[in-house]
Amino acid sequence: MKQGNKYGIHRVLEPKGVLPQPALRIDNNMDEIYDNEILIDVQTLNVDSASFTQILDQAKGDEEEIKKIMLDNVAKQGKHKNPVTGSGGMLIGTVEKIGPALEGKTDLKVGDKIATLVSLSLTPLRIDSFGEIRKDIDQVDIKGKAILFESGIYAKIPNDLPENLALSVLDVAGAPAQVAKLVKPGDNVVILGGTGKSGMLCCYEAKRRAGITGKVICFGSREETVNRAKKANLATDYAVVNVTDAVEVMNKVSELTNGEMADIVINCVNIENTEMPSILSCKDGGTIYFFSMATSFTKAALGAEGVGMDVNMIIGNGYTKGHAEISLQLMRESKELREIFTELYA
């Protein structure tokens, strides 16, 4: 059996010398695995929201076109990395084989059902056929195989939560876990896209961390979804806004905070051009967490400079220690969140 690199560099075909995520093409041959790889029998792909939104637009909602686009991405790259957004998603599947070099290094065994917590944009993937496409929740059932590298993180699917529910939560687990680290008692927190999957989790966690002296503002783009978040009491304030309109968002934040603006801004929006609304919502010295994969580093950096804003901007790392456990626990803690997520995603 061939020896593999911890980070999967042995799978990179083009260009040599880079890691699997930025690589243009990786080896997705599953006939033989390397000694430190885990082979997964894939059940469902949970495509990144920004990526799936772009694919839907390109396909004009047609399911056969969606399949063609996804197959083309995998055929060209050996992985499912959206060439427009650069993002991937994650998957759920069953462990089929474990390389001998991982003996004693993993708690997994053949037959375990897991969700990978690393991006599809770096995961060797083979799609053999398609099942159901759930366009409203960014999930695609497939028959296929995938490889988890030695450095790859994962979560075993819990027995007390439905699989699709767990998958939806784990897909965005990094967001509420980062919020738990960032938000302090008394903070003003603005959450753009607060009515979406990651946004609702962030609202709940931010409200818990900000406490009774803090303020959590949930912004959404539709009355229906904002009312749903309000009914579940996920924040302290709610508003329907155009999240790409920097002046509208800034004025609304100023109104709701009596001119103080936000200590923390969390961007969970899955469309482009929300950098400036985030920046102008924030107070000088505040922090913006860009969880959205539609974020442009150039627009954020030059935009903040252009308006003379001294703000801390954090790129949304989808991983932080304990993020899977933190996010799944929210489903167990909050009856309201669990009901919403079960209705929408399970």
C-alpha cells in the first residue's frame, strides 16, 4: 500500500507543490487508497450555501443541469470545488475502509456513519449517480466515494438527532462556535443573514453570550423568515433590510443602537457585495466576522480603508475547537431552534 502525506499532498496532480484545497486538480481514483486515508461511501453532499446558490442560478433551477454542473466540477478537478465561489461544502457517509497507518490514531471503525468537517473543495470525490436534490436546503443525495485525509476532521452522526438535521448543523458549525468566542456580555451584535441556517445559530449563541445587557440584531431579507426568527425569540431586535445596501443597513443599525453601532458584526449572507454593509455597521475598534464564502477579501480590505474604518476583520474559518459539539448541543438545548431546523432541514 502506498504511503500518503498527512495533508493529502500525495493526491495533488496540478500544480505540484500546493495543498489539495487550492489545487486545480487532484487524484480521485478510489480503487486503491493510501495507507493514511479513510475511504467513505458517500450518501449526501451538503453543498456550501454560496456555491449552491450560484449553481442554482447557472442551472436556472433545472435539476438535470445541476447534475451536469456538479459532474463537470468533479470531472475537471477530482473534487467538488465551485470555480466561481471557490467553496465546497461537506458530506455524510459511511466509513468503508481505513488505512493501516491510522491504526490507533482514530476512533473510527468500518461502518461508522460520519460527517466530514473539511470542505468538499479539498476532498477527493467520485460521483457515480444522483438521488434526490433538495434545492431548498442545498443537499444532494448521491452514490459515490470520497477520501478523508489523515489531517481531516469529522463528527460521528449522533443517535439522538436525524441525520439530515445533524448534517445541516455540522455544515455551519464553525459560525456559532466562533460567535461563542467573540461575543461578550453587553455587546451590540449585528447578524447579517440572521434568518438563514448559520445565522439563526449565530443569533441564538450571540444572545446567550451578550446577556441581558447586550443587544442582538437579526437582519434578514424577507418578512417571512424574519418573523420566524422573531417567533423563536432568537434575537432582541429584527429588521427586513437589503443586505447589499450599505447606507440602509448602516442607518438601521444606528437607529437600533442609538448611534452606538455594533461591537461585533457577523456576516452569514450567501450573496456578494455585503462587505460594506458589514463594515459600516461596526464601530471603530469593533470586530467583523465574515463567515460567508461570498466575501471578497479585496472589497472588505479596500472598502474599510476607503471609509477610514479601523475595524478587526476575521476570515470565517469553518473550524474552531469543539465546534461540532457546540453546534449540536444548540439543537438539544433550544426547543425553538430544533423545531425550525427539523421543519426546514430534516
